[in-house]
Amino acid sequence: MLYIDNRQEKIIVDEQFESTLENIIKYTLKEEKVNLECEISILFVDNEAIREINNEQRGIDRETDVLSFPMLDYPEGKVYKEVYLENSFDDSYFDEGKLVLGDIVLSLEKGQVQSEEYGHSFLRECCYLTVHSVLHLLGYDHMIEEDKRKMREREEEILNKFNIIR
């Protein structure tokens, strides 16, 4: 189950945009062996709102493109498909029978600026940021070089399946 909440007015969001993000999220979850019904919330915001959230949650007083708030814990260097089996969760990880993976906050305003900077479409940028964030919810990280390489490879593999290229 994907919950989408558009709390910004600077970028027009239509059904096709939401549907594309939903499809890429579902595909990412399938590829990462998430076989349980699960829940992800995605919040569309502008730069001011994401700056406030970034400051409140991380103590970083600046805008960013996307924030991920995973609900599951992972051992260092491990991801969902390496750690969790379908029956390895206690009830605290579920809401109404769905595994709660976490929340994504995406600045569509920042996505628009970055798409222009990188010379690709707004949709490509938002798909990339969404895949990036879902992978964070599943334990991927990019703080050390080996983990970063692993995460970048997965991002590109998933985007390529949707023919979303740079």
C-alpha cells in the first residue's frame, strides 16, 4: 500500500506521475524480495518544507532532495533481502496486517531544479530519487564506498528496467 500526500503547490502532480512512481516502487520492492503486503508513505513537499523537516529530524538546516525514514533496523552493511524472512517480524512492525517500511519526503521543487542541472527529465529525477529512497527504506546506504557502489548499481538496474536513463 502506497500513501501519497501532495503538500506543495509549485509543481503540478498528475495521475500519470503518481502511477509511474507507484509502479517503480512496486517493482523495486519485488526485486528486493519484499513478498509481504507492506506500507510506504510518500510526501511531496517544496524546498522550504523539506528544509524544515531536515532541520527537525537531522539537525541539518538546509534543503535536500529526498529524505527517507525507515522503520526497520538492519545490521551494518546488510539489506532487507539479506536479513528478513517473511516470518521474522514481530507484530510491532505491522499496521493493519501490512509491514510498515517507512516514509519518504520528496521535494518536487528540488527535483525540478536538479533535473535541469543534470540535463534529464523531471520524471527521471523523481523516479531516481524515489528508487534511492525506497532502497534506503530497505537498508541500502552510501556512507562507505562499497555500500555506495552496491546502492548505485541497484538504482541503475531498476531504472533501466523502466527505460529511465540519463
